[in-house]
Amino acid sequence: MKMSIREAINQTLHEEMARDDRVVVMGEDVASDQGGVYGITEGLTQKYGVRRVIDTPITESAIVGAAGGAALTGLRPVAELMFVDFLGVCLDQILNQIAKFRYMFGGQARTPLVIRTMIGAGTGTGPQHSQILYPLLAAIPGIKVVYPAFPADAKGLLTTAIRDDDPVIFCEHKALYMDECEVPEGEYLIPFGQARTVVAGSDITIVAMSRMVVIAEQAAAQLKEKGISAEVIDLRTLSPLDEGAVLESLAKTGRLVVVDESNPYCSMASEIAGLAVERGFDTLDAPVRRVTAPHTPVPATPCLETEYVPNAAKVIAAVEETLAY
Amino acid sequence: MDISPEKLADAYRLMKTIREFEERMRSEYQQGKLPGFIHIYRNQEAIAVAACLDMTNEDYIASTHRGHGHCIAKGCEIEAMLLELACKEDGLCNGKGGSMHIADMSKGMLGANAIVGGGPPIAAGAALTAKTLGNGAVSMAFIGDGASDQGTVAEALNLAVVLQLPMIFMYENNRYAEFTRNPKPDGRIAERAGAYGMPAEVVDGSDFYAMYDACQRAITRGREGGGPTAIEAICNRFYGHFEGDPQAYRDQDELKQERVDNDPLVRFLADERTASLTAEMTSSIDAAILAEIDRGFEVALAAADPTPDKLFTNVYIEYAGRLR
């Protein structure tokens, strides 16, 4: 069935709440009739009631911390951190508490928590509502970080996240909510740590994540017209990372471009480039190129935001430079 | 007050265990036998014990960096605790938590916390579990007077009121936030909590009976669906912020006086309501406590350190990526 990411996430929440009473949804506006800013939680309150669909005050430390405490004691909360930028006001509960429960308690803790959060630029929401921040999250041992680009992946990965016994941060790119694709009917799980080859190719590997997969696909289509066969790999999960998929594709093509909407320093693009150099050096025929956002905040200015976000033209330029090396 | 002689004996045993446990700990720590930072609870024992005496393993507490007393009051085993404080493999947390992160999920003890104010949101979450499952359990966050100023505490207070959580905010106002005298007058903390819309009271934290009475009411309120309660227990910190802090910043005469006037064990034994506890009984309890602590230290200090591979265990339950 064809549906958007928004619908896929909503359907998954309905299915998982029906399957397991311990699944609760909590956050700002989640119990409202419209189901939050983008209608993600629409219809849950009518079906499962306010006992399991819990509206909270606008207090992110309490939302995330209480969701962590609830997970530690027997519920399976899906908490909403409306925009990932709000990590700035609740990081302690993720970084010092939830991520470390299992380790610092010597394996006694089980924290089946999902934090859903909106990421990304492209909708004119400015410096404090448009960041990516997943490199910061992926750097924390003890949590998993997931970021689907397509509705089918959103369903499969969210189902896995809700059934996973470790804390998972599930990143939803707000510019992708309405894109539609076929989504499998019924129960559908995608294991973490498995990248997907979105476009098969032989001349160059383009590794991308979240919305950048769509950009990379566009670039690959245009490159094909120029006779260049690009392989596009969607990482799907950042932590755990499917290093094998990157290295295998690189072994085939010998060239690598990484497309990442993060700021450049300590980005996922840096991580993938490091991986290629450390473990795929013998297979590299050219330097790795990173296409990222610049080392600037995200401007609210629409024309500057367009400059900020990597696009197909920038990816194509990087590919051509790499091939010309 | 309705409290059986057996329960009184138990209260004494727990308070005295905390006292002896920590005095021995200090001495071992001073000899370099225990790693990390330790924070001593002496003279606050009545608070933890009164708070946890009517709790079961299904009730939850979130503790602080000054957490040994909370652990003992909640029923953690002495030997397992000592193995943890010595950071040994067989400790409660496999030695990876130590004094400031010790936890015992089987006892509903959700962890000491090295982040001041880190615990209340977690305790609110445990209260949310209890409310959602409707199991009658309660959850308590221990909060120092220093932590009472943290935003996380304010957020937890508000959430507990909005969601009517079965939660108790147990403030331990020992009047010192690390090395600095807390400028708030006694009672201000309870006032603040009350302003969020929950019953809040100020109690003499060195008086076991007053504490037990207040805790019973708060716990009953929580179990019966009456929502959260705040208790500001006024107490005194016998030793420094951490072991090794000589408290040079305190008025030494005042400190000496507080140590004597507000020793909860002395006051408990002198109280006429404690008459059922005879000197014979206390000396027998004391002997058993000392023997248990001796045995615990003997085991803990001789126990094996974790093997190097333990660095990588229990980061996740399952992980498809690389840890090294």
C-alpha cells in the first residue's frame, strides 16, 4: 500500500499499541485530536485513551527522563522530543542517565525506550528548529540512532525500535513526511545495522542518510544520463553502523562520496571517511569526498537555507571530481 | 503512631547499619582501599529509614550521590554493596557503578546519581509506570537542598502534579550545597514544591518518629491515588561534602553542636516511644551488624577485579555494531 512516512509512523504506533499494552506514547500535544504538529499521533487517544497517550507539559527533561524511568520499570514508552534541537534542554537525561543505565548498573537495567524526534533543514524553520544533530547522538555509547528515508523503512525500523530493549532515538526528517512509497502490509521489521543499496552501480559509491538519500538518488539519476554508474547506499541506522555494506561497495567501485546534512566537523561523513581510510584504504582509487552542510547554523532565510543544505548539483560535482582524480 | 516493636527494631537496625557501614567505609577509604569519591550520610539516617520502612521491593526510589543510606534502607545486601563500592566483579553493578551509581533493580533502587538533580525525572517515570499499571506502587526521589534548585527538579514537580503521579519528593535539607551554605531559609523548599500544587511539609529530619509519620501519610496518599507529596526534612551534614573535605568553611562551634543535638540515633534511643527496644536488644543487633560489615569488607577487599573484557559488556542488550 502506498503511503507517506507520516502515515507509516502513525500506522506503526497504532499496530504496536494494539499488540502490547505496555507501549505508551508521551510528549507535547500527542494526545490532541490533530495528533501533534504533523498529525503523527492522530487517532491514538480515541483508541487507547489518555492512560496510554500522555500529554505532557513543555518540559523536555521531564518528558525524556520520565520516559526513561518508565522504561526502566516496565513500560515501553515512545516519547516525542518534538524537534531534535530541544536536545539542548534535556541532554543530561539521555547522555548521563538513559544511555548509561545498563552499563553502570552492571546489566541489571532494561530500557525499552524510543525517542521519536524531528530533524533537518529545508522547511524554513531556522537555527533552532532545523538541525540534524545525529552525529552527537551516535557518539553516545548505550543508545541506538535510527533515521529512515522512506515510508517502508520508517515502518520497519520503528517496529524494531519499539520492540528493542535498548534505548533508541528515531529521527524523522520533517522535509520527508509527505513523500510516498509502497509500504508492506502487516507486521514488518527491519533489523538495525543493515544498510540498503537504493541504487546499484559500479563507478562510484555514494553513502547517504535520511533526506540525503533522496538527494543522492536524484544525483545518481542525473549521473546516469552522463554515463556514470553511481551506487547509492542508505545507512538507515547510524548506531549500529553497517560498516560492511560501505566497505563492500567501496571494494567494488574504488571511489566514495559521503552525503550528510550534518555540520562538517565530527559528522557522520567524517566517520564514514575515516572508516574508508582505516579499513578500505587498499580499495580506494581516489580521495574520499564529503558533501555536508557548512560549519554554520541553519539560517531562517529561505535562499540561504537552500545554500546550506547539500543538493544534487553539489553531489554531482563531488562525484565528478572524484572520478577525475 | 502505629508502629510495632518489630518494626522499631528494624528501624534501629537499619539506622545503625548505615552508621557503622559508613564509619568503616571512611576508615578503609582513608587507607586508600576504596576507589573514587564517597559521600557520607551520617546524621541523615532517620530520613532514609523512615522513608523506606513501609516500602516494598515493588516501590521505587531514585537516590543521590550521597546514597549509601538510601540503599541500605531500601534493603540492598551489605556484602553486594561493599563489593560494588570496591568496584569488584561480583558487586551489585559488576563494579562498574561504584559509590555514585550504585543501583539494585531487584529492590526498586533505581540508582544513586552523580548528576545533582538527575534522579527526579527518572523517579517520575517510575511513578508513571505505577500509575499506568495501577499497581499501587509509589516512587520517591531523594533530593538535596542543592539539587532543589535544579531545573530537572522543577520539571519533575510539575509533571507529578499535572499527571497526579504517586510520587514523593523527599528533600534532605542539610543546609550545605557542596561547600556553600544554602542561602534559602528552612521551609523555602517545601513552599516551592507546594506552589506547584501538592501537599508539602517541613519535618525535623533528625526525628525518626516525625519523619515516619510524614512518610506514612505521603506513601498512603500516593498508593490511594492522591498524587504527589513533598517533604522537606531539615537535617545536618556531619561530615564534609565528600570524604576528605574538612569543612573549613563551616562555623566549627555550630557544627559541633549540631553533631550532638541532631544525632538521629541518639534521639531515637532517648525517645520514650522507643522503650520497647531494650539495651540487651540493641547490643545484640549491634553485634550482628558489626559482624556482617566485617564479613562484607573481608569479602569485598579480597574479591577479584573484573577482567579487562568486562569493559565491553552491558553497553547494550544487543548491538550489531562494533564496540572497539
